[in-house]
Amino acid sequence: MHVPHISIVIAAIALSLVTPHRSDAADAAATATPAPANPQRQTRHPRFEPEYQRCTFKGTGDAELNYGWLAPLKARPGEKYPLVICLHGSGGSVKASAVLARQLMREQYPAFVMVPEADRPFTWAKTDAFSRGVMENFPEKLPVLIETIQSLLKTEAIDPMRVYITGQSMGGVGSWGAIAQHPELFAAAVPVCGAWNVNDVPKMKSVPVWAFHGEKDPTVPVQFSRDLTAAITKAGGTAKYTEYPGVGHNSWLQAYDEADMWKWLFAQRKSTAAN
């Protein structure tokens, strides 16, 4: 049996995590709207479900983040709500944002939902999990995302004890990266078919995780989720893991329809708020 050279496999994985699969026309349509002033909102987000508004945050220097924004239904004055950050994959979409926009979900789990964008040539977070230097030339969106979250915590009725992050594929990598680099911000994470360096587990073990992966994933090897969740548990953290037998890279199609996952996620709460 022919086995591809490891360098070819690594290059293919890295490329799949940062190269959107949409057409150039779709990319152009998604970014054609001029960026509003920080953090002014337009009527709707042209890229995601119609419930989402398009927003732009201007961060340090030239950093900028476009994102979709969904507020809770029937928000009560003086009450604070969870924030769920949904990180898309290299194709530019994330099923979590569609699920959370459903009427029943919005009624059952009142929350703010943020769907940031990291278009080419950006990735969410760099990692050496695949191979040394393989992602070193990809600029990151995570720093300005963190800036945006910190700003929103000051301006919106967000409960700082209930900030959650999830994402699929490239967004799964970003979810692991976010809790490795800024564990103080997050109450829980749900990485779907993601990856990260297991050596960073001591940094992220304070954040409860429920990871999902397809057993037959040809793009991001399932061993990443197996190793990371096992290491978190061994380090004394909380890590749940669901692996779908026979499923390939699109494990998000099942993961985000798991009712128990959403129930678990919204039950997570930090003991102390980030400074």
C-alpha cells in the first residue's frame, strides 16, 4: 500500500485549515460591504443567517475584525447573558451559528452570539502541532478577536462568567488556541475536529472542554482530539470527548445537533471573572 510522504500530509493539513473553499465571487460578496465605524452595526450580516448583524471592530494598529452579531431575544434590562463565539472553518461557515439562530434555541438559551471572520490569508491561531514552522507565515486573527471580546464585555450585557468558544476545523484549532493563550476569558470550549500542541495542556486545563471528532477524518487526524482530552483529564481538568465512528472531516454536522452538548455548554460558569 502506498503511504504518502509525511511532509506532503502535513502540507495538505495546513493548507486545508487556511484555504477557504468558497468561490472568489462568494468571497468578494462577503466582504464587499464597507467596514462601519467601531462598533457600529448594519441591518444584517450578508454572510451568515439573516438574524445576524454585521459589525466591525477596529483594534490596535491596523488590526480589524468583521463579525456577525446576534443579541438575545427579549433581553431584560439589568440582566446579563452568556456570549458564544463561533469560529468558522476554512470554508467560511460554522454550523454552530445556524443552530444558535434557531427560534427554539434562542428561546431555550438566551445568549449573545458572535461569529468573527478570518478570511484568506488569515488563520485563527498558529500552532506547531502539525510540524515546526508549517503555519508560521499565516497571520493570526486571534489577537484582535481577544481585543474585541474584551471590548464587548465592557459595552454589552454579557455575563463575564459565561463566555464560551467553539469552532469547526480551522475554528476547532482556533478554539484550542484561544483557551491555551487566554484561559482566563473562557468558561468552556467545544472544539470540533480541531488540533493543538498537547504540551500546552497545562495552560488550558482550567477550561472545561467537550471535543468532537470523526474517526476517519482525513484532514485533521483524530489523534489530536484523543490526546488533548486525555491529557487534560490526566492533568486534573474537565474534558469530555465524542468520537463518531466512520465519520470523516465533517463531524460538525452531528456535533452541533447534540442537544446534550448545548445543555452542558450553557451550564458552564467560571468561578472568577477575568480582569
